[in-house]
Amino acid sequence: MPTFTEIPIAQIKPHPKNIRRLVSADKEMVESIKAHGIITAITVVPGKGDTYQLIGGHRRLDGAKKAKLKVVPAMVRDDLVSEADHIEAMAIENVHRVDLTAIEEAEAYEQLTLIGYEPAKIAETTGRTQGVVKDRLKLLKLDDVGKNAVHKGQITLEQAALLTRLQDHPKALAKVEKLIGSHNFTWQLEQTIRDVERKAKWDKIEAGYKKRGLPKIKQPAGGWDYVNGPRPVNSYHGNADAKLADAYYLDSYSGPSLAILKPEPKVLTDEEKAHAAEREKAAQERQARDDARLAARAVRLQHVASVASTLEISKQLQPLLGLGIGHWFGSASDRHLNDITALAGVDIARADDAPYGVDWTVVDRVSSLPAPQLATLLMVNLASRMDEAIRDAVDGWRVTIANLDAVLGYFTWLEQTGYVLPDIDLEARNTIQSHRAELDALRAEEAGAA
């Protein structure tokens, strides 16, 4: 049976399975303990000899030491006999503490798994959901740098979950972890994951081609010769001729791609080789630029989705807004529908037998969504349109004062809602501001001429 008593601090030892990392009482707690003593008893279990092991109250004990107390009130748990009992008690004691970090919580759950607890049992014991337990356990896949970043609050749990996808890619992981705390971290994390996953996909495709015994060739420096030389299967004859392919090559955009070899490609002049090299370099630069843009877009839309989820929609507006958004998505492309609904956290697929035009099943499902998800769909869809405007403005399309001001206003709104612009967005904004200044100068010149 648990008993309450006072124990000399010198006899209290830390438990070897303690999950708390750095526990320190602040100045306010120390002053309170000096004035009033320990109000809530700490929790201990009997140790070796006349010692006790601390189960709960780490911060209070630290405060008592700093307050120069000699003894502290304690609840002695004689009923906790085995180490498994100790671990369970510490997990329950600590898991709901507001100052417990996600990593400490994850390590508590790990201790429970080591004594045979499944996630369902951990959830039942601690009062957490299975989803939370599983998400916390995933954090243990992080390396020490990632764990410390979570522990110190330098990265969010969402960012930590993304980091776990790079644990099998140490070079890519190290590159991203160097940027923790910088304005480019989230963007670089997104782009690196895309690069790694694309390479994994390409490696799998290439392994299949190698298994078929197909040799790897370089793209003809002078381009494909569709009449007398090698030709790409996918872009010319289509996939129907894939079985005829007798080689493969690496395309800058689509990765490993099939080719049909015919007579040897023609011998190129030095000038033709130089032009071919320039084309390949330009293709690689376009690929890098497109990858960076896609990563930046994904991060921006994720931020907008998080902001939108906190918005409130009045009961009077919700039905009309639901119908309007539903009607728009009912006629949107499958790609756009899947993209936006995934960011909004809803699963709304087009019906298999949907006729051309508006898919009314989508309209019905969207219009019945709760207000937070409607707001997220609306905001993310608007942000997606703004992303198109950013791309057009940077590339010199639709360079009008209205469009440029809209994009610049969007960047301002992002910053006002806590978004930190990465370098690629800062460069885009600088370019757009330059376009805007050029238009102002042109207007001034025209006004002076008039």
C-alpha cells in the first residue's frame, strides 16, 4: 500500500528508466518552495538499502535541492514491485504533463513497448489515442540531431514526421538538418524529400530495365533521329512499343526511359555537340527550377491550410459556401481536386461513372463538409490560384499592375500569418517588385509624354 512520509533528499536517487531529459525548477518555483515547502508530495519506490528511486516529481525535487531543503514529503509506492510496474507508473505520471516534450513522451511509450505493451494497450493505459501513440513512436526513428530539435522546440511535430522519411538517406538528412532554424529549412526539407522519393522511384524503374538486360545509353548529343537513328519509345511511339525497346536512357524530367536503337547516330560536328551540351544544361536547370518551385508551392499551401483550419464560418454562410465550393470542385480536374482535398485533409474522389461536366456526387460531399474543412478548401484553392500568378509574374506572363499587386499582397499576407519566406520566395518577390517598378516608370514616362 502507498504510504506518505518525509524522506531525506540524499536518499532519493534518479530512476534508471527515467524518461525526463533536463528537468530544472525555475526561480519562481524555488522561491515558492522556500516560502511554503513542497505542497504536493513526490512519488518514489523503494530502492537498494535505505534509498528510494524517483518516479514522479522531478522538477519539485530539483526545486527542493535548490531551496536547500533537507527532507521532502513523498508517497512511497510499495505496491510497485517490478521494473515494469515502475515504467508504467512513470509513463502515466508524466505523459500528460504540459512540460513533457514529444520526444520524452515517445521515449516513455518506447519503455512500455519494451515490457510488452502494444500501441492499443499504451493508449488505454495513458488515455491517449492510438494515433497519437503511433505518431510519437515514429519520432524515435529520428537521429540525435532531429530528436534534440524536437526536444528544444526548434521544429514542429509535422516537420519531425517529414524528417523521419530521410533517416535512410544520411547525406540528404545531414544537408537538411544543417538548415534547422533557418528560413529555408521547411522549403529545403520538402524539396529534399521530393528528390529522394523521385530517385527511389527512378532506381526501381532502372532496376527493372536492368533485369530485362537492357543496356543504359546516353541521349544522343545531337538529339533523337526519328528516321535513321535511336528514338525514345515513350515520347514518340507510345507505350505500346515498350516491348520493342532494346535500351534505356536517363531523361532529365521522366527519369529512366526506354529507347529503340536503330543505326548508329550520325557523327556530330563540334558546333552541334556544343549546342547539344547547352540544351542538356538548360534542361537540367529547368528541372532544378521546377523542383524548387513545386517544393515552395507545397510548403506555402500547407501553411495556408493550417491558417484556414482556425477560421470560423457563420451558420448562415456555410450552406451557400458549401454549394459554391462544391460546384467548383465538381467540375475541376482530377489532379486539382486530389491536390487540394488532400491538403484540406478530406477524401473526396470523383465518381467512376461521373458524366462530363459537373460531378454532383462531389458537390454533395463538399457541401456537407464541416465549416473548418470548407474554409480550408476555399483558402487552399485561392492560394493555389495565387501560386499560378506567382509563376506567371516571375516568368514575365500577365505582367499587369493588378496581377503584380495581388501577388505582392499575397506574400505580405503570408508573412503576417507567420510564414517565413524561403530564398526562392524572396527571389520571386524581388523579381515581381522589379517588374512593378518598371511598370511605374513606364507609366510615368507615358504621363510625361502626354
